[in-house]
Amino acid sequence: MRVMILGAGYNQLHAIEKIKSMGHMAVVSDYSLDSPGKRLADVRCLASTFSYEETLAAASGTRIDAVYTTGSDQPVYIAAQVSERLDLPSNLNPETAYMVTNKQAMKKRFREAVIPNLDSQLIDASTGEDEVRIGYPAVLKPQDSQGQRGLFLIRSYEELQEKLKETLATSREELALLESYYPSDEITVSGWVRDGKAKILSVCDRLRFADEDKLGICVAHEYPSRHYAVHEGQILDLTDRIVEAFGIEHGPIYFQMLIGERGLIVNEIACRIGGAFEDIYIEKCLGVDIAKIQILEALGQDCEEEYKALQNVAFPSGRHLAVELFFARPGTVTETSSRQELLQIPGVVDANAYYRVGDTIEETRTASQRAGFAILCAPDRDALEKQVDTFYRTARLLDETGANMILRRGTKV
């Protein structure tokens, strides 16, 4: 069968490999000619994952049997629309898919369901200073973008006017979202919904750059979250309430929550497998193949055996893991660790470096500028910390002076 996946970046590689390993044809679609996933694909389509019209034309032209996405926010809505138009199976209807991909629609549903979230308002260039009701500092973001594009910490009306054009340039909407700033730690909740009931598979600490000009960019996930023991009941309750409020009946969920002085607040939600290689670490470290389940569901095929394995996953599992989403300082690459070398580092179960010799690395502005990733598993937190330390002492991405450009969780090493 022909399975179309929207997106062909590094976050989609595992899914593309999974499609092929299951005996299906991988139809890969995005706007780029040389995305890494297109090197693996059986059929390659040139269409923006943000465009319903382009994606529908590509899907119709290749006579697909299923369309879905993973590790990426905005294509969730496009996949739901195309599935409905072509009468293909889908975990989400377009209405729900829109609510979980458009931040203003998402917040409206939060308010209706009395789910704790941050105060916000829509603004554009015509919004006067006296009309801004969100106090500073505040967070400016597009309604419908991803990868922290167009995201800024704003301290004044003058700064708001300065950054607004750049934020709107990343969006299809004419209004941007100004949101209250909440100093906090962040956690991610990954799970699966079946018949409207959520099964949590992992709760991770989402570690971010400390630099305010890199607001929200994730540098690592750690499992299990240090906050889970204290906030377990509220995390479980909020997860169930969100699933019910948004009418989520089937499929993956990925919820981001903030923990600070005001307690637990929901930041954003998504109905997709997360972009921190959850499809890999949940399979290799926790024992359930969610990438396979998603493909079976996209095709409308039986998943009973896979669902049983999913329901049997213990959470927390007793294992500890880290997903290092490493970045690098600017420079030109003269030497880099190969994937085979990274896999030899103690504790590493999967890894890859994205830059090659001769590539030029620019200053980090968005999450899409990752230099690579590594997933490490250990029996306890102390062992995990030692493995992470060894990884950063071993992995190489050298510049012309021989200095290592890799940033250790946002700090130069």
C-alpha cells in the first residue's frame, strides 16, 4: 500500500524506515528537493506541508492509501483535511485537527473547558499601546507556526512593534498572539488515545536554552520527569480533561505543561508523536512500537496486538533516559563524529549528526537548526548523568581551529 508522510526531515526518518519495513511504499512530501527523508522514499512529492491544495494534488496524483505526519505540528491539520477529502482513514477530523494546530482556537477551547492556561490576546500592527492588556514581559508568537519560529520575549510596546512583522512573516494568519510570560519548568506528556481514553507512556522534563533570544528551544528531554511524583494526580487529570474537551478519540498525544509558582499550567497540545524522537525512544527504551501503531491506524488496519503491548507499558518504567537535542555555535565544520562513532558511546541507543565537513553553521535561532540528536538509556539517574557527560566529552563537531562547536545543553563545552 502507498503511505504518504508529510515532512521529510530528520524527525520523519524513523517513520519512513518503518513504513518500508512493513512492506508499504513510502510516499514522502515536503517543499524541499533534498530533504534527508527523500533519499529513503519510494515516491517523492514536492508540496508544502502547510498547503492543503498542494498536498491534496500530490496525494491524488500518487493514489495514496493513507496520509499522516509525525514529529511536526502544522501538517496534522493538512493530513486531516486531505484524509477527509479523499475518504481515507484518519484519527482526527479537521475540526479537532484545527483546534490542536491553531493556538488561538486551542486557547479558546481551553477557556471553555476551564483548563488552566496562560492569558493571551490577538494583536496586529494597528493594535495601540493602550489596547495591549497583557503585561510585560510577554511572549509574542504566531498562531500557526512551529519550531519556535517567530517566538520572542517582549519587554515593551516598542519591542512588540519591532518584532511583530517578523512573527507574522512565519504565519498564514494576519494576527499574532501575545501571551503572558510564566517563569517555569516545562514537562511533556506523551501518550496514546483509544476510544477516547488516554494511556500515558512518558512524562519528560523539557530542558531549554537559558538565553532569552532562543526562547523555548529545547535542548534535551529527560525521563522520567523530576516533577512527576509531586504533580502526578494533576498531570493525569489534565490529560484526561484535555482529551475529552478536544474530542480526541484515537491516536498520539503530545502535551506541554508548565510548572512554576502558580502551579501546573497547560502551554500547548498536539495530536502527533513528539519531535524529540519519541517514536524511537518509546520503542527502544520503553518497549512499544508507536510508529507502527500510527501507520496501522492511518491505514485503518487492525492494531489489537500492538494495543495490548501499549496498555502493558509500565509508567514510570524504572528506566531513565535522555534525548539530547544538541546545537552548535557558529563556524565551519572541519571534522565530525560519524553516526557509527556516536553509537559506540556508552548508553547511546540511537544518534545522528546532521552537519558534514564543509558545512557552515549559523547562530541558532530556531529548533530546526539542531546539529544532531542522541538517545541514552540507563538503569538510574546517576548512571544517566555519567552517560550524558561522556557523550558530550566524546562527540565531535570541530571548527577550523580544532575547537568543538557542540553546545552542551545550550552551554559551550
